[in-house]
Amino acid sequence: MTAPMTGRRVLVAAAALLAVAACGISPTDVQTKGAAPTIKLPPPSKTIYLIRNKQLTLEPADVENGTVGSLLGALFAASDQPLGDRTTELHGLEYVGMKDSLDPVQRDEMQLPRTSTLTVYFKGDRPLSRLGKAQIVCTAQQDAAFEQVKIVRESDGRPAKAEGRPYTCGELR
């Protein structure tokens, strides 16, 4: 059986614990070591994907800003302009608009990174080739916020129809 601790023993034990816990490091005031870390996003691109020698090529676009909407408008409008040794697979197709939709958070899902899908709407009666899809998707995905791009054909008097599943630039190149 052990004897109960006296007041003096309690103080000695507490002092020993404090000495061990302190580890010889003395507290300091808050010190400023420079600016907080930040990230820098690249400026918006003012380029679109055209075709040269049956391959995608990044070309400057005549747009006021680098928003995806203005770039897609310039991409579709390029088919009405002289392109020299470049071409486009979007002749006869009209850009209608786009819609950004974040994937909805599921009930028990962690709220960490949500993916963004951009839906691009166009009109036209002729088929959209794989290279034409690549032009649209790769131009849109210059904005890193969009993980995938869905392409939808709108028709007067008929329901809109998706041109396949959502794509990424890498899989269409």
C-alpha cells in the first residue's frame, strides 16, 4: 500500500511534469516572415484550336477577352474567315451558347473538389466530326476549371441531342 501524497510531494511532482513538458523551448511573440503564400492563375488565353495538316493547332483568336464564351464564339466564327493554311471542321455550324454546371453534391458526399462540366450548344444539320469535337473541347478546356465538355446539338422543332458523352481534350486529340 502506498502512502497518500502530501502537499509538498504534489508540488514536486507538478514541477517535474512542467519541466519535462517544457522541453527547454521558451515561448516567443508572433513573428512576421513575409507575405502569405498565394497561387497565381495564368491569364486567360486568347487562342482557339484550328486544324493544320489534319492536326489540332493552337492559333491566336481575335477576341476582346479570354472568356470561354468569347473563345467559342470566335472558334465557330472562324469558318467564315480566310484561314490560310489552316481550316476548321465547324463549317455550317452555329454557336448557340454554353452552360457551366457543377456536379451536384450527393447527400453523404464529402464536399471536396467538385468537378465542373461545360455544356456547349450549337446548331447545324451536318454531322460533327471527331476533329470538330476536339476543336470545341480543347478550346473550352484551356480554362482549367472545366474537367469535361459536353456538346449538344439544338434543332428547331426537335429536342436537343447530345453529341456523345462528355469529353476531355486528351481523349479526342
